[in-house]
Amino acid sequence: MNIIKRNGAEVQFDKEKIVNAIRKANNQSKYAPELSEEQILSIGNLIENHCEQVKRSLNVEEIQELVETQIILHKAPETAKRYIRYRFTRSLARKANTTDEQILSLIDCNNEEVKQENSNKNPTVNSVQRDYMAGEVSKDLCKRILLPKDVVDAHEEGIIHFHDSDYFAQHMHNCDLVNLEDMLQNGTVISETRIDKPRSFSTACNIATQIIAQVASNQYGGQSISLAHLAPFVQVSREKYLEQTQTEIARFGIEATDEQVRALVEQRVRDEIKRGVQTIQYQVVTLLTTNGQAPFVTVFMYLAEAKNQQEKDDLALIIEEVLKQRIQGTKNEAGVWVTPAFPKLIYVLEEDNISEDSPYWSLTKLAGECSAKRMVPDYISEKVMKTNKIDQNGDGQCYTCMGCRSFLTPYVDEAGKPKYYGRFNQGVVTINLVDVALTAVETLGDVSKFWDILDDRLDLCHKALRMRHERLKGTSSDAAPILWQHGALARLKKGETIDKLLYNGYSTISLGYAGLWECVYALSKEKLTEEEGKKLGLQILQRLNDACAQWKAEEHIDYSVYGTPLESTTYKFAKNLQRRFGIIEGVTDKNYITNSYHVHVTEEIDAFSKLKLESTFQKLSPGGAISYIEVPNMQHNLEAVLEVLKYIYDNIMYAEINTKSDYCQVCGFNGEIQIVERNNKLIWECPNCGCTDENKLNVARRTCGYIGTQFWNQGRTQEIKERVLHL
């Protein structure tokens, strides 16, 4: 059993240290000791038993609070005072070098929490460590200077989560839709080098990957590009190959029919598409951006974005190649084909590909095969999205999210045309709904107080969101030329600020929420799957939407409700809830809380019922959300996968299919790597050879709408372990 020190390092639990500390506090007086030796040993045993029951590694602060409580319960108030005074004195001494200790611990790879903060970052790599070091400095600045005390305190207590504080010191935004079309068609500038319109598909793909890398290094969230913006360059290559082929035929005096010439040209075009797609796939997974990881990029596949039939057919060829290459996967260091984390793929289910008699049904079959083996693509229903996303002209719109799930709100430009590419999100602050509920029920003993507390917490979130907005306000376009001057997001002049892009719906800012399932259960003992629980859950989400609408009307800033993915924060929130309210069955008895509106991972429910239920909550998360179903190996049951896709098309806007895709480098096992408990800690283990070395296990799991491959903290690992199958 381990504990986590203040610098994040994980060490063996030592009961004797607790016992000795109590002894010192007990004996440090001219009067008779208040506690007997038996009582001191009893407290040590109680603390040890509690740590074992919690099923996770407690940090030092949590253990010390348990000690204080036990000393008081044993009727030793003076000893408790001395213990608390000692803690306070030590705390003052540490404050001067907390950041230093954090940085040194992560350089030495001793910081357990930082090591598992991001499932797509390898904390042993220098570039990742450098990013984390800068992040620690930024967090320190936020706490001491940039953020008000009430926001910092609420963040530390897990009442809210101020996302990405490790980047807040800089004037950086969250995520965006890259206007790749503008950059390719009208040229761009990368590292002060002018890049003109490409003259072939493969060149366009190469430029696209350079743009992806540059964008990733100038913001901290996800980005999305559309394959439709690459499709016009297939025809550019086709015309080039036609001219070349005709020249070769004439030069060598070869007789060839028009049909033979077209066949040869098309073969050369397909070969170039294959090379171009390969460029995107391999450059994305091998690039390391300035934050120490592969670019977090989503590739959007939507046939209806094509401007004409030829472009649509060419787009279909690109989509086909992307899916085929993803089915194959990428080779790991042992030369085995495995599932890569990026790029994330999104496939739009639309009228032209959703039924057996539709012209592009073969693409949907290929997408289903890819999902069964590699967990992507995710699916957007054009039909449902056009119902949910109505713009100011009264028209339904279908477009991609930014990264894994953050959606822009509908917007039309000054010319009255819908605009999505070139827009972005300013940032996220998440409210812990479970804490709101338990504050009403456990602290105040009055369920009816929930709504007042919720309003107070929303005011705090609003204050924190305004800090994000104000941090971006006044940012010069010179801060990130690729974004603001050269087309990724805008074509501003040098020295011009980005302020006009922060208002009136051009960009969004997100009010995140977490733990709706536990919140509703704490208030009503009803589940979201039960009628009254569902009704209460929808009322809570509506209150969040009403707050955003009010703020938007008053400030002309596009606040939007966002179903927070909670990668590492699920563990942080759970630990804080346990510390503040204890272990409450069905609410705080896990080391994680549920993402956004999701049905709890342990709830027995079939795939279709889950998707149908969650679609009602997804509609009230306009700033972004994604639903999922957990499935077994479906590679030999593609008919079932296709039935799920048809159901998604008719019933829910955005969903994914979660399967398993693992490999053991020691024994060659190709199946599901198991999660087992050893010494009160969850670890990954090959079921064939027993290997537990994470460096020799290729594990890919869905965690937050995207695939993680660098493992997770104990809270998220428990959540993954406890997932039930829905199909």
C-alpha cells in the first residue's frame, strides 16, 4: 500500500511514521499525556484500515486530516492542537519551495499524479518534462497572481475545475476548427516561409501536416481538419497525371485507347492518394509538438461538404484510403500493427451512405470494420445534428467538433453564410455537480437548498470563465501568426488584437459539468435511467443552459454548456468528495465520478436504450458531448456494428463504439490486457504471460472521447475496469 507525498512522489505507506508523529504531539507538554500508548497504536491501525478500504493511494494531507479527526475523537484536544500547529508550521516552511519540489519530482519521474495526468504523454521524454516544468510554473503564477483567491480555493477543493491552468499564463486558447481550405487555396506562411497553393494532392497532405503541427504548438486543446478541403487537389493531380501520361504515350509511340489512358491515370491517382494519406497518418503519430505529444487532431469525413460530384467521388476515395490505413494500424517498436491514438477520425452518417442501396454504403461498411478493430471512427448523425443545430437563418447545420467533443454553436457571418472553420473555443471551467448536491444534502441537510447552491457555484464558474476571456482579450495576432495572421483562424494584420473574434458568437467559451449521475442519485436516490431521475437531470442541465443564455445576453460572449470529458479530473473530484463528505454508497464509493451526463459505467443497460436515453441529455450540452457504448470484440459480427450505426443515425447526434485493442510485446498476446489489483493498487497485466511492465504493453482505451495509450491514474483505471458491456 502506497501514499502520495506532497511533491507527487509515491512511497510505501509507513504506519510507524503516523504513530511517531502522534506520540510527539502527545508528549510535547509539561502535563500528563492525553493518549495512552494503546490509543496511539489504535489510531495508527484505524488509519491503516481506512487507507486499505479506500482502494487508492491517499496523499499526505488526507492522511493527516484523518489523524487529526481520530485524535479529537479520542478526546485529546490539546494533542490535536499541537499536531495541527506542527502541520501549520511545516506548511509555512514548505510554501517557499513547493513548485521546486514538484518540478524536481517530475524530472526524476517520481510524481505519480503528473505521470498519469495525460494518457497520451510519456512523462519520461524530455519534451514532455519540459512542458510539465513550464506548466508547474504557470500553475504557480495562476495561484499566486493571475486568479482570484476564491477561484483558486474552489479549484483546489474540487468544487470547480479551472482547466489547463498550466497554459493560462500565456495568451492561448483551447481548441479550434482549422480553416485548411483557406490556407491551401490562398496560401499561408509557416515559420516566416511563404507556402503557395499546392500543385498536387500529396503536396497538399504534406502542407496539411505542417499546419497541424504549427497549430498544435500554439494552442492547448484539440483541433480538427476536414478531408473535404484536401479533395480538390485530387483533381489537380489527376490533370497532371493525364498530361504526363499523354506525353509518355506520344514520346514512346504507344497505341492506347482513351479508356486505357483513364485507367492508368486513375491508378496513379489512387497511388498518390495512398501516399498522401500515409503522410498524414505517419507524420501525425511521429510528430512531437512543443507540449511533448503528438498533435491532438481530428480528421472529419463528410461527403456533403464536397462542392460537386467529382469532388464528392474524390473525397470518397480519400475516406476509403484513410479507413483502410487505420484498419491496418501503425507498427509499434516491435514491428507489430497496433492501434494509434491519433488522428481521431469522425465519419458522418448521411443519406448517401446509411442504407444498403445508398451510393456510398461501402464506405460505411468499411467504417464499421474500422470501428470494430481500431475504435475509430466516431459517428455524427447528419440527420440528428441538423435538428439540434439550427443557425440564425433557420437552417440545420452539420459540422465537426474541435478535437474530441467541443462543439461550436451555429453562426452566420456578415454575409449571412454559415461559418465554422476558422472558429475556436476560449476555454473551459467545470462545475462539480456532485459537490453541489452533497453540500445541500450532507452539510445543510436540506435538498431544497440545492438550487441556491447551484446558482452560487454557477456565479463562481462565471467569474472564472470571465478570467479566461479577459486573459485572451488584448492578445496580439503576433502571438501566434499561423493562427491569427496566416489563415488557420483568421487573416488579421500584424499588431492587430484578436478581440473582435471573442464576441458575438464567433468563438465560444464553455461551462463544463461533471457527475450528473451521482448528483441526481445524491438528491433523489433515483438513477438517470429512472423516470424521476431523468426528469431531475434534465432540469439541472436546463438550469446550466439558462445561466449561459443570461450571461451571453448581457455580455455578447457565447457561453455554452459542455459535457466535460474528465480524464485525470475524475480522480481529483472523487478524492475531494471522499475527503469532504466521506464514503456514501452510490455517490462517493468509487475513485471516479461519471463523465458529463453518462449512464454510470456499472449500470446494466443495452446499447440502444443507452444511446436513446443519452441523446436527450446530449441535446442540452450544445458546447459539446459524446456518448459511447462498450462492446466486446465485434470483428466477426460486423452486421451488429452496422445496425448500431443505423440506430445512431436515427437517434443521437454524436456517438462512439468502445472495444479493446491491445498487444503484449513479451509474449505476442493480441487481445485484452487485464486490470488487476495488487497491494491495493490497480495495474495492467497480460493474461497470457503475466507481464505488468507498461513499457512492454500496448494498451489503447477510450477515456474521454479520444483514445489514450500511455495509461491512466487510479481513478480512471478503476472506471475502465468496471465498465459493463452494452452489446
